[in-house]
Amino acid sequence: MNALLKMLCVLAFISVFAAFAGEDDSGAAKAGEQIVTAICTRCHSTARICTNLGSDAPFWQAIAGKMKKNGAPLDEADVPVLVDYLAGLTAGSKPVCK
């Protein structure tokens, strides 16, 4: 448990450092895409995610909460990155919609 707490602290530090280092939108988009690829697609096809593109941030926030409740290994720090990424995509956006 102590090792997990240390790892979470390190990840939080890296996230804060990246924000202050002036990470651009393409970096944030890449991070969001990686979360979708690594976490969301464990249980959902990209087609299912694609059907909901164009939805707003509160919609995706609720979805992320449901995912976590159902056991998705989604870190708290990743939730706003994921929500911003998906809320910023329009229907049919690649690479989510293939």
C-alpha cells in the first residue's frame, strides 16, 4: 500500500510538472488518446465510444465515474484528461472512430 501511495504521488508530481512546463494541446490530446486505448478499450469497442462523441464534459464525467465504479483501472488524475479529450472530439473523430 505504501508503494502504491508513493507511485501515485510521483504520478501527481509528473502531472503538475507537465502542466507547468507548458504542455500543449497536442500533448493533452495524446494523453487522452492513450487513456482511451489503454483503459476504455479493455471493455468497450471504439465503435461504442464513437457513438457518444459530440457529448459534453458532464456526460463523459458520468461515464468515467461508471467505469471506475465497475472496476476500470482509471486513476483519479486521468479522469479530467479523459473527459477533456472525449468532450473535445466531434462525432466521427479519428482515431477513436475508425
